[in-house]
Amino acid sequence: MIESMKRWRTQDTDDRTVENLRLALGLSPIAAKVLASRGFEDPEKASAFIRIGLESWHDPFLMKDMDKAVDLIQKHIHTNSRIAVYGDYDADGVTSTTVLMQALLSLGADAFHVIPNRFRHGYGPNTDLFREVYERGCSLIVTVDNGISGNEQVAAAKEMGMDVIITDHHEPGEVLPEADAIIHPRHPEGNYPFGELAGVGVALKVAHALTGDFPADSLMFGAIGTVADLVPLHGENRLIVKMGLEKLRKTSNPAIKALCSVSDVRQPEINEETIGFAFGPRINALGRLGDAEPAVRMFLTEDAGEASMLASRLNDRNKERQKMVAAIADEAIAQIEDTYGDAVPHALIVAGEGWNPGVVGIVASRITEKYYRPSIVLTLDPEKGIAKGSARSIEGFHMYRELKKNADIVPHFGGHPMAAGLTLPIGNVDQLRKNLIRQGEETLTDEDLIPTLDVDVRLSLDEVDVASIESLAELGPYGVGFAKPVYCLPDLSVESSRKIGSMKNHLKLSVSDGAGTLDIVGFGLGHLEDELTPDARISVAGDLQINEWNGRKKPQLMLKDMKSDGWQLFDVRGERLLSRWLPNIPHDAVFIAFRKESIRKFRADTGKAIVQPAELDPSHSSTLVLLDLPSSFEELEGLLSSCGPSRIYAHFHVPESRYFMGIPDRKQFGWYYSFLKQQGRFHVMREGERLAKHKGWSRDSVIFMTKVFFELGFVTMENGLATVVDNPPKRDLSESESYSGLERQINIEQSLLYSPYQELRQVIGSILDAPETAKEEQQLWI
């Protein structure tokens, strides 16, 4: 059995609904199944979703205060007053700043942009930075992607004599700032039809209202900010990303071309994953490590050389960020392993001096992904006596609510169910750790601590082809609220498997249903190759993609998880060097020795506790390592029937194999007995070697046959001298214990030690798969 790493939650789709969607929309069966699994039953609604157009773009003046904001901005433009666009240091803030700056500059405004520094100014409005803006001659501040919580800072700006317009999308507080206008899709006094715009979406609305034209050329920045900010991809967000991606693929904008160059991306192939994994991290890297202003400058410049230089800076900073994250993550994981070993608690808090606060959120995400626990990563500042960091959570643990229970020791925190930021005195860190572990134990069940995998569609292998996979692009863009589909293909045989990559940490499979095959790649899943047996039948889940090589296209599955329900047999017979296979044995395996004399040998060789079958606890024996050969098939049957293991590692060591010596046949026994009768007496120890050479036998064969005759009463033995008994009883060779014992050992060795893998599996399967017929099946193999 191969247990899945995650809990699979598979959606059931109605065949009639799938067929209706397929026919009405002209979709492939796979695409129709995806829509049905996402709850689309009405073809019209499905069409409106996947083929969204400008009819979904709402009038920007439906937003409260939009008319006030436009009038005020135009007033400052007409009087040549200086306007400052006050942004944020993440990708949403950078693109929001870019969109509004483009709109203002197109209208001839005297505008400049300001991006707060994460380390000097913190997030959002900053009074000192507002004062610097004022000293630069600013009369109007327009915030983008921030400001809704800046009550004190806005009041300070007003006291300086500046007008303030806030445009934001973050959660409004109970008391709003006293700004001249607040543009927010969820304004408490507004009724805008779509409340989930990113900051850049709000900026696009302001640009539209201000210029009077739909901001088509700015949609590419809208797509970047919307995807990077992880807002739900439906409604206007979906429209922004869908149209924005089309612009990104065709634009001549020097910044986009420069980003493609440093990211090694082909511009015509830009998609939402390009933003999420290539553009977004590079833009965010600037703000995480320092000043994000160069990113805005890159987007606004028309000079290709400058854009290229700035894109290279983004790329260099992203490499620094990656190294920094890897180093901090390694330290954090070492802390966890040193503190807890395998007994990982229900919640994790790690802390370290000098950890960059700009990247601890990424590290927290990695910790949560690795251990699937709510995690907090804190950077410690002993001089100020504070710990500051980020939290990430899992389903079932509402991070904001759980932190709120600790408000007495965590004076500053904010966030939502799955993520949060917090600041607290260093002296309170240990208490917070104890509290959250206890809260995790009270809140999370054992099942909650197993990550989930939502499987959208169950497919058969004959449904997977290049055309069907290509058709799935019509359902995009994918993202939050409409994730990329996960497909399950059940009960496939493994044709081949191997580890790939320089570190051999990736997996390459070829699977088959008997008619067709499919290639599978699992990045970071190379360890699963150790769990596959030659006859394995597996179910796989992952993302269908197209692999193109030398002009040839083939479907492939990017593996997320796999499982197998049947028992498994791992063949480690003949592997004398235990070091070759012992590391692959699960830590909960039970090592079995049938013979007492094997216990000492294997205890020394393996360093493991060795038990005999009679000592086995059936409730803790899902994985067995059979170190030596049983003395009989009944002994093996008794062991396996008592516990029904899901995994068996067959080593079957035998100190001295008798299989290749064989048993003398009856003709040999007959000749030797006639010889003894003629001689009357024969000294086996002195003359046996000469007789063996004469007949072409081994000396052991002569000794063995003599012993059998002795046990049957055909001869007597004294000091190596065999004397024939007159008129012995008639007995069959099988009545000799030596004869039957050797026959039994040879049969066991033949069936268990020297048989091909498939025959060994059938012998063991006759016990595990059908215990009531085990003995009958065994006889077929002996």
C-alpha cells in the first residue's frame, strides 16, 4: 500500500450536466467536466464566466466618492498643483502606482510617486514621509493600495494643508480617515457591485473615471497586480487578468520585454503562472529587501536600456531574496527538528536574530507547507526588545481569531484566517508558543493535520490527449477562487520508474491502462520511487500539461500525489549489503526473524529490534521485514494471516543454502543401497570420498543418503561405519526426517528465495488475498 500524502477530496460530476455544457459551449469533455465540478450547471452562466467581456466592467462612478475624487484631481491639474501618488512596496502597490501615474501624466499633471520603505516607514501612510512629500511642494496626496487605516497620518497631512484622496481595497476599520475622498470597493456607505478588486483594480477604476476612457493599455499592469495580490479571479478581476494577459503577450512595453528577458520567459507564452512565479516574485523582492521605487520607474520608462538595467536589478534582488529565504528556512527547520524531532506539535513558532522581516512570511509559508501546521516565523530585535514576524495557517485554524485570544501578550497583530502579521515583546514569545500549541491541540483533529488535495475530475487514460489539454486554456485564467484543475487517473500500472535530476530528487514514471501510456513527472517526489514495486498499480493526481520536444507534443501529468490500495512486496533477496536497502525501510517497520540464531546476527547488522513471529503485535505490524526463511509454509502463513501487512520486505537470508545441492534421486538411493548390501559394511567417513568420485557425486550426498538409511532402519552406524540390517522394514524415503526436512527446505528456498518476483508475489498473495485457499495455492508452487 502506498498512502497518499494528502486527503483527496474528489468532486462528483453529473454526466448529463457535463454533456449539456460540452454541447452548448463546444468544449472538450475534460473542460466540461471541470466546469461541472466547479458548480456550473447553466451553460449561459458558464459561458459568461469563461468568455467574460466588457459587459462585466462596471461604471467607475458607481463607487462612492469617485465624483469627488475626480473633481479634486482635475482641480489640482488645472492649477498646476503638485500631486503625489503614494503607493505600496508589493507588486499590487507598484502596479497601482504605475496605473495612476500613467493616467495623471497623460492629463498633463505635475505628478510624482512615492513608495514607503518597509524598514524605515513600515506599511501604509507614514507621517514623516507625508511631511517629506509636503516639503517637495505637494498639494494633493492620492494613496493607492493603502491608506484606509491611516487615520492619524491623514489627519497630519490635512494639518499640513494637503488634500488627501484614499484609494484602497484592504478591510476598512470602524472609523474611516478624514480624507477628502475615499475610493474603496467595499466602502461602508457605498454599494459598488464588485467588492473584491485588488489595489490595482481600484487604480484602474480611478484612471477610467479620470480620463473618461477604458484603460485598455494599463490592463497589463492590472493583470500583474491582481494575480500577485491573490484576489479571487471572478467578476472584474477575471476580466482584468484575461484582457491584461492578452496585452502582456503582445505589448512593446520595454519593461515587460525586459522582465521576460531576465525571467527567461517567451513573451507570447505569458500566462497567469508567469506572473505568479516569474514577474511577481521579482517585483516583490525589491520591497522585501529595501526600496521598491525602481520597479515603478521600470514600468514608467520608455527607454529600453533603462528598463533592462532596472529589470536586472529586480532579478539580482530576487536572487538575494531566494538565498536569504533558503538560509532562514534551513535555520528554522533545524530549530524545529532539534526541538521536537518527529513529534511535531500542533502549532509552530520559530524565531531568530537578524532574520530579514521582509521574507519571514515566505519562510512561514514554507514551514506550513513542509509540516502542515499553523506556523509563525519571528525576527528578534534584542536592542528594542521586540519580536516581529508573519503567520501562516491551515484549514481549521483561524489564525486571526487564535491570535486575538492572546491579545494580552501580542499587542499588535492583524490579518485573516490563513495569514497574519504580529509584533510582541521578546519575553512573550515562549508563552505565545505554549498557548498556540495548546490552542492547536484543542482546535485541530488528527485529520485536520493531514493536508487536503481537491481533485476536480476523475479521468480515464483514453480521455487524455493533446487536443483536450490544449482546450483547457479556454477556461483560464486560473488563480484564487478558480484554481487550476487537479485530475485523478485511477488504477494504472507502472511501466517504468526512475529518479531524475542532479540530486535524484525528482520522479519520472510511465503508466499504462493496458492500451495507452502517460508520462508523469513529480518534482521533489523522487522518494516515492522507493515505494514502487514492479507490479504496482497506482492512482495519480496532478495537473495535465503538454510536453513539447523537437516539435513533438505529448501529454504529461505533473504529479501532486499518488496512492495504491493493494499490499506491496519489496524484493530485497540476495542483497547482502543491508546498507543498500535498509535506509528505504519505513521507520515503523517490524523486523522478523523466524530462527532464534538469526536474531543476534541481524540485531548487530541492522541496529534494530528483532522479534519472532510469536512475539508480534498484529495491531502494529503493517510493514514487515522478513529477514530469514521460515522453516515451513505453515509458519509463514500463520505470521501473515495474523496481521495482514500492507508492505512486506522479503530478505529471506539463509545461512547455508541447500537448494543447489539438490536431493539424490531414487535411482541414486537404489544403487547406493545395493552397493551397501553387497559390501555388508562400509566406512562412510574413510571411503565415502572415493565412492563419491567414482560415481560423480558429492561426498555430502553419500553422507546424506547414509543418514537417511540410518533413520529408516536400513543400516546401523557406529564411528562412521555403516552396517546393513538384515530384513529391514519396508519404508518410504519420505519417512526419514532428514529426507523430508531437506525436501521441505529445498521447496521453501525454491518458492521463497530463488523464485522470480511474480511467483513469490503469488505465493504470498495466496495467503494475503485468499487465506482460505492459501494451502491449496501454495501446493501449486511447490
